Amino acid sequence: MADLTHLRLERPSDGVALLVLDNPDLRNAMSPEMTSSWVTAIDELATDPSVRVVVVTGEGTAFCSGGITSWLAAEPDASVDELRTRMIAFYRAWLSIRRLEVPTIAAINGATIGAGLCMALACDIRYATDSAKLGMSFLKLGLHPGMAGTFLLPNAVGAAAARDLLLTGRLVQGEEALRLGLVSRVLPREGFLEAALEAAADVAANAPIATRLTKLALAEGGHRDLDSALQWEALAQPVTMATEDLQEGIAASQEKRPARFAGR
């Protein structure tokens, strides 16, 4: 793999890939170098059959403080068309994590703001430390929200809470973030990454085909109605019934041992 700048790709355990945003001096802001490295890393992970789950976290005290906005002040005469072209490429680069077929976990170790929160919302699961502050501060900068924030946030917390967070720009943390559905678990800062990686290892230990199909079933908030869910499950469940992994899972359960799934 090419050298990565402001980003590290690690393999802490079998099936688990860890992406570490590594620009702590700027609170892991999304620099052009980090953005390019992110696309490279996602492309590699998307074609690596050994990867069963991807975890994203930040180096230092922040998860991600969002995009670097200083260039906006430096280019006041840029046209709307030029800005649109630049921004949509930026959005698509960071939201490329959504095209991974394996589950993704945002391990939110600290401040997660604006586009940084959008990227976390693009992941399937979010865990946060009890001190991590999360928010959408776009309007406080005079910006309309970007990176699908007006889609991802309501999908996670509902329309009413999304309006509150987007229109006030306030930050939330801990139990409030959990209650809103912004995160799935709140964990102590001490041992936080280890706990997130342990959860990732649990995901990686499951049957890969069944896991990928379940992620697909839950995409975009799940099925539109009960019958759509039944039709999908009536096809997807038999697909998994025809796998060797099902036989291994049943045998492991009967023998009271961990299953060893091969993904076939």
C-alpha cells in the first residue's frame, strides 16, 4: 500500500482493520492529505477478503474536528460552481466508507464536529467516550450543513432531535448522546479503544456472509415495511442456510465451542 499521510491503517486482530485519523495538532481535521489517504485506504479495504470489520478512531484527544475551513476565507472570489465541484468530491471521498460491505464502527475518542460527525454517522455503529463532545456547528460558521448531514443525522436521531442539533449547533455528550441515538454505547475513556476493538472482534468472529447480508438489510434505516422485510429475509436466510458456515455454526453450538467461520 502507498504511504498514508495523516492516517494510519493497522490490523489489531484477525479480521479487524483499524483506521486512525492522525493529525492531532489540528484535532484530526480532514486535511487534503488525509482525505487522499482515506480514499486509498478505503479502496484497499474494499478489496481485501480478510477484512471482516473496520474501526475508525482518532489519534490524541479528538476524533475529528471536521473539514479545514481556512481555505474558504482565502478564496472569497471562488464561484459557486467551483465550490460545488470541490465540495462534492470532498463529501464523496469521506462517505466512501459507506460502500464497504463489512460492518464499520466509529470509536469516538473525543471531539467530533461537523463533517467529522457526518463521517461517524456514515459508520454502522458508534461508540463514544463519556467525555466526547459531538455536534453540528455548520450554521455557527455561516455554512449550510454538508457531507449528507441533513440526511444522516435525522436517520440516526429522528427529525425533531436533528432540527435541534442542526439549528442550534449545540454539542452533546455522554448519556444525552446515547439517549438521542447518536451513539450506541458510552464507555469510560480509560480502556476505550480496547473495548471498541473487543466489540469489533466479536463482529469479526461472526459468519461473514450472514453479517454482510444483515448490514445490507439494515441499510438506509432498514426496510420500508413489514412485507418488504419478510420478502428479503425469505431470500437472504436461505442463502445463509446453504453455506458451510451454517453447518459450522450448528456444530460449534452443539459442541459448546467458538465457531470458526470461513466465509463460504
